[in-house]
Amino acid sequence: NAGVTQTPKFRVLKTGQSMTLLCAQDMNHEYMYWYRQDPGMGLRLIHYSVGEGTTAKGEVPDGYNVSRLKKQNFLLGLESAAPSQTSVYFCASSYVVGGGSNQPQHFGDGTRLSIL
Amino acid sequence: GQNIDQPTEMTATEGAIVQINCTYQTSGFNGLFWYQQHAGEAPTFLSYNVLDGLEEKGRFSSFLSRSKGYSYLLLKELQMKDSASYLCAAPGGATNKLIFGTGTLLAVQP
């Protein structure tokens, strides 16, 4: 069972270039999330999705777009990369929340992105 | 607003016990998570508390006091492999969005 898989693992871009980060989960989770992690800042939510065909903004959405065309995939796009987007990006997924409790999020191994 | 506070760094000795504290302020309360993150790796789930009290899982225990907005992670019989960042996180609302603290970097020394 692969869990949450992110591709690529590493990437270097030039300012202004575009790219898409891929996230796939095989746990049939409804919810999926994209975070960025920067030194001293902790994990910050970029965008999230509560089901196929839905997306919503998180804490730091500017400069990013997302799509959830299939339940198992959640794509994060950078249309015009900027040096401020140099970070480690994590995708996560979880089951639907219910019964007054929450479900743990399962994380991918991360994508290390450098923008020059 | 929502805020999670935890110490930035801690050092402890192999075989000892260490307590990592977390205070939180959230709009509503839906429980509190602890994650472990080794350098260069993904966060992995450790524990979830929604009721007051202590939850024990082997060498790791997590405590919650909702009235005080306070939680701690207790690690017993420390091993070198416990050197990692420990992230405190609280969900915000029905979509299970998590607000993370900046993490506590624990260094276990021989």
C-alpha cells in the first residue's frame, strides 16, 4: 500500500516558469491538502479539497492553483514561479470527519522546490 | 484567531523522560494532534486527543486540558531515534483543516 505519493521529489525552476506538483493517494480518502513548510514557519495550508471536483483556499493560496479531477489525485500548480515559493511542499489526505472526532492526515514524502 | 505555541528546541538524554508542551487558541475545539517529523521526511501521526486526560501509547503519551488550552507529549525511555521535530496541530472546523505549531526540535544526546 503506497499511501500518499508525491512527484517530483526535487525540482529547480527559474523565476517565471510554471510547473505542476502531483499528489496521488490510494486510501480512498475524501479530503486532500497541500501544505508548504518553511524554516521557522511550520506547515501552512495552501489549498484543500473535500471531494472530487471541489477545491478551497487555505491560509496561503496566492500564486498557486489546484485541481481535483479524480478522487485519488490532487494537483498543485505554480503559474509563474517566484523565489518566495522556494519551499518544501507536502500533500496530505484524510478520511471524512464525523462522529465528533477528526481523522489523522497522512502525508506524502514532500517535494523540495527551489526557485532561482 | 487561531494560534498554536510550542517551544522551538529541547534537548534530553537517552533513557530519560521529556515533556513537550503545546498551548493553543482555536475558534471552537475539535481535538488536538501530535505528529513526529524526522529531518527530511514527512510528518507521521502520533496521537489525537479530544477529551481531557492522558492517552498512552507505548513510550509516548499525550495529555489534554481543554479548559487550559494546553496539551503535552510525554516521551519515556528516550532513544536516539526519537530525535525529531514534534508538531502540535489543531483542526479548524468540519473540513479537518489543521493549524500547525512551528514544531519542537528534540535532540536526544547519549
